[in-house]
Amino acid sequence: MSRLNILNRLSKKGRERRAVGTTNDSPRRSSEEKTSSEYPAMTSINFPFSSNKRLALAESPYDKPVEKIRKEEYAHMNNGVYLDHSGTTIYAQSTVKRFAEKMTSNLYGNPHSANEPAKFAGDMVDSVREKTLRFLGADPRHFDLVFVANATAAIKLVADCFRDLSEQTRAGTFWYGYHRDAHTSLVGVRELTKGPHSHKCFESDTEVEDWIEGSNSFGQPSGSLALFAYPGQSNLTGRRLPLSWTGRIRHDRTKRLRNTYTLLDAAALAMTSPMSYVFEDPETAPDFTCVSFYKIFGFPDVGGLIIRKDSGHILALRKYFGGGTVNMVSAVGGAWHVSKGLETSNTHESEHGAGGLHEGLEDGTLPFHSLLALGEAIDVHKELFGSMENISVHTSALVRRLYQGMKGMRYDNGQPLCKIYHSGEEDLLLESGRKRDDVYGDARVQGATVAFNVFREDGTYESYARVEKMANDRGIYVRSGGVCNPGGIFTSLQYEPWMLNRAKSAGHHCGSNGLSIINELPTGVVRASLGAMSTTQDVQTFLSFLRESFLEKDGPAVPAAKKSNIKKRRHQSQPHFDGFSFFTTTAAGPDSNAAAAGGRAIMGEATKRTATSILPPSPTPTNASCGQEERGEAAVLMMKPRCLERVGSAVSV
């Protein structure tokens, strides 16, 4: 029987199983009974709790003040201010201690063996698998979990399966669509397709909507084997994308997308956000979802692929097999094998644990010691923070404070200090009736991340590499560069294709040794990201660093700080937000330019604590009034950027 015939048979079984359901399933309407209003075009994240809840600075959603949690569990964070949680968050000391205790008091064998230590390890792995699924809010009756090295390994596993299956199609390839905010690992899947129209980068949410609604196919043949991938949260800006797309694609009434599967990259989303709303309804959940557990717990270094069981059979048709994934293999006298995953898909005998889809996809011996640590990390995480909902509320309050502090910083001449990047679709933001000030702090549309660049006083850009180095010298740890998000960088910096080619020809490349600025335009950003154990003091220290390093002209240059002095410096540099918080100025309209030219006088005698827009530097001096004259407020004079010679990592070509 051919692979395609097997796939058709398994798909039919999946449909029959969904129709019959189980006695424990909650009643659900069929896709025909669901109206399009249940899959709204612009729906983002629908939390089962109030995502608009605002915390006062003294409040904490945790049982203990976060400062006490830091003192008891994260003393190893005292050597600096860690603001790179999007790279990895920090592990709790109790996780390491409990893991070490179990490692030294128990004997764990290879789960593929049959002896008692091996059986003990195998039972532990099955237990951790189910515990992890429940932590993520994924019912083990409807979802399976494949343990992998990281989110990238999960993406590659799905991609390889689609490549193998596509060889049986008439076109000899599958169609692949990915969102412009995709991580580099998602972009790389396109290389497994064949032909000039076999992949599409959606440059906006609107293009995705047009594709789903059928107004533009973007080269995808109707009914063809296809994969659509996108991030739940941009790892660059922290922007959260609509989760309704997966359900709408599955329930496409035109049947154009009947063979289109969905892959959600939740590595960034899962860090500070509950995942239960992603998996609460298997009918609308993604077919495949990837996560990196070290981004949630800090330790261990393990990832996962959550598979919707009614879609998982397609992965069982892959070609490659590793140790432990087959029931029989012929090496001499013939080349055949019997996949555990394929047999599981045929019988549907197991709901979770041994015999699941994962047995045909986890190649070789699992890192079972790391999985032991994962079980301990989940328990400690719940004890410290209660729930992911609590973490979401906590980090949303902190990122709002961070954004507001950065937004309010200006030079004496009115030039904003920071250019903050969000969606790249400001028109869409305005059409939805949402102002940027409302985005940061709203967990439905924004994570705990701020991506930005620093302006000099004359409106030119400071090198992001220099900003990161200055922060590092102060014991503040952020990340800079393209942060593995090529489409997001391209859009946020408003590049055109020829500009990217120019950067390539000038010798720019990803990483800290690239060219930070080319012809007055940055090639990357600085990213500050918060985590469950971040504090208000972390935010204040970072804001103080920005103010002292760039706004206070008379302040001394900060040399590279020795580790022994970092903590002392941080305590001595408390920020005074009254000096730079949000302001608009009061002046007679015609005198606004004079006020701008008067340096500090632009701030006026009395400043108001109202939000101001963050404006990019204009190519010519312009009055960014935005109707301020009618309100008796002074316009801001935008300075013309001067030409840059090569200074450090800045270059003019």
C-alpha cells in the first residue's frame, strides 16, 4: 500500500474518531455548526482571565513578593541585571537541588532496556510527559508530546516529514507559507520545497487574511499538501499574533486548505504566557506546536513538539527512523521496517504514555536525566509562581513600566532617546482603535519584550552593538543584533530589498561583529526582555542606565565595571523618573520652533504627564506638531541626520 493511500485511510479514521468522540469529551459542535464569527480575523489571544488587569507597583500576583523569591531562589542573579529572558530564563535553585537529590538517591537505566532501573526510568519519562502536557493545558487524550533538543529540532522534525511525504505528490513538493515575524528556524523550512512558487513569506497579517479568505492563493494549488507556520509571539518585538488562524484554516469551507497543516512556534509565547488557551479546543488548536522548556524554566535544556493526535499520523510517514522508533527492521536481504508511530496511528490503541505517536518520532535514547529535571522544574515553578497566568500579569505590568520610562526620555532639544518597534503595521494598529500606549501591558497582544534603537541628540542612530557593550559594562545584560528574526528586522527597520543586498555587499552579517549602521540606518536592534522573576528594580536600573549614559551630558563616561563593583554601582544609581517621564510642552504655536531651539526650554515651565509619540528622525527639519498647536502645545523639532563616517561598527557605503 502506498504512503498516500495509508495517509488517506488514517485521515478517514481520524474523522470517524472525531465523529464518535469519547464518553469523557465535552460536547462540541461540528465545524459545519460553527460560524465564521467564532474565528474572527483579528482575534489575538483570548485569556480565561482578565488580561487587562493592571497591577500597582507594590502589588504582586505571587504568594510571596517577587523580591523575596529572588532572594531565596535566584541569588545567582545578584551579579547583574538580567534582561535577556527571551534567550533563556533563569533556573531556580530548588530545581537543581531536587534534581541532584533524586539523581543521587535513585538508579536510572536506559528506558529502552527491560531491567528494573530501566523500567523505573521509563515510568518516570511517561509521568513527566503527561505532567508536561497538563502544565501546558493540553489534554493527553487529544495531544501527544515528543521530546526534542529544542524548538528548532521540533520544527526540523515536522519539515523533514513534509519533505518525505511530498515526494509522493504529483508536484514533487509541498507548499510552505510562513509569517514575516518567523524565527530563522521557521524560515529555513522553505529550503525543503521545490520550485519558484512553492513557498511564500506573508509580509503582513492582512496577507494571511487574504490567503485564508481565498482572495489570493499566493501560488498554492487548491487542495495541495501544505504547511503554514508562524510564531505565537515575535521573538524580536514581543508582539503576539492571532491564534484564530489555525482553527480557521482547518475549518475552511471552500476546501482549498483541506490539506494544509499548521505549525505554531510557541517558544517565545510560552515563556510568560499560559498555553491552555492554545490547546483548550482540539478542533481549533494547531496541528503542531513547538516549545523550548529552558525558556520557561531555565533548566533543563530540552524542547518539545506538541502534536494534535488527529493530525499526527502525517508525521508517522517519514522516511528516517532511529533507534527505539521501530518494531522491526530488515538490514540484510531486504530493506524494510515497521514504524512504531505508524502502527500507533493505525490502531489508536493508546491515549498517552507508552505506545503513543512519540514512540515513532523520538529517535534514539531520550535525555531521560534531563526529563527528570523537567519534572522537578515544573513542580518548583508552580510552587514559586502559582500559574502562568500570574506570570503573565506580573511581566505585563513590568513591560508597561519599561516602555513608558523609555518612551518618556528625550534630549534637551526634544529629540526622543529611543525608537521602539512593535508591529510594523501602525496603520492596522490605528484601525483597530488601539493606541501604542495601550499595547504594552496588554498580554493579549504584547509579551514582556521591548525592541528598540537609541538616537543621538542630532537624530542619528547610536550603534546597537555599542549600546549592548555599554550596558554589559554596567552589569546589565541585554541582546542586540538581528536576534534570528530576518523578516521582523526587515519590516521594523523599514528596509527595501535593495538595502538588504547593499548591507550584504558591504560585509554585514548577523552577530555582534556585524555592521551596526549602514548609511545612517541600523541593521539590528537592542532587545530587553523580562521574566517571571524580574523585578521593578531591574526595570529602574535599566532606565537609569539609559538616562545616565545618553541624556546626562555632564555625566562621567562609564568604564568597564569590575564584577565586584557592579552591584555597588547599581544600588548607587537609582533613577529619578520625574526628570524624564512623559511630557508635552506648553507654548504659543508660532514660538514652538524657538522653544525647540532653546534647548531645555522646550520642556516649558510646566510639564504634563501625558504620552507622546515616538517619531523616527526626519530627513529634513520638520515640526511634528500632530495637532499640538491647536492645543497650545509646542511642536517637536526633528533634527536632520548627519552623514556618518566609519566609526566602530558604523559605515557609510
